Amino acid sequence: MQIDLHSFEQTLTRRATCMMCKKKEYVTVLVKDWDRYVSQGLGVQDVWPDLSADERELLISSQVPTPCSVCWDKLFSEED
């Protein structure tokens, strides 16, 4: 856990490693928002509407091996 010296709010950084290319991705959120997400069962889009879809997905799946957004697109892109 880190403390943001500008706002004195605790932050939490979630990390995921792509199961295919091994790229590491990170997203940092406020601990108070993470606690709301976990304890109230809110949707990730409701707690962090300003995060990108890829960042929200990282929050959801950071505990499970998953491909990064680039590898995901390669896996599931439509073939011409």
C-alpha cells in the first residue's frame, strides 16, 4: 500500500502479468474505493467510471492468469 502525499489518501496498486507475452500491467486506485467495490458488491464500472475498460478488467482479473488487451485482441480477432 502507498500513500499519496498530495492528497494523503492511501492507494492500492493491482498488477497483472499477461499469460502469453508476460507484459506487466498496473492500475492504482484509492483504498477507500477498493473497499467500496469489495464490501458493497458494486460493479467495477460504478466505482471507477473514469478508468478505461482495460484498466477495469485488470482490477477484476488480476488474480487469474489472463492475456493482456493486445494478446486478447490477437486471440479473439475475426479472421478476414
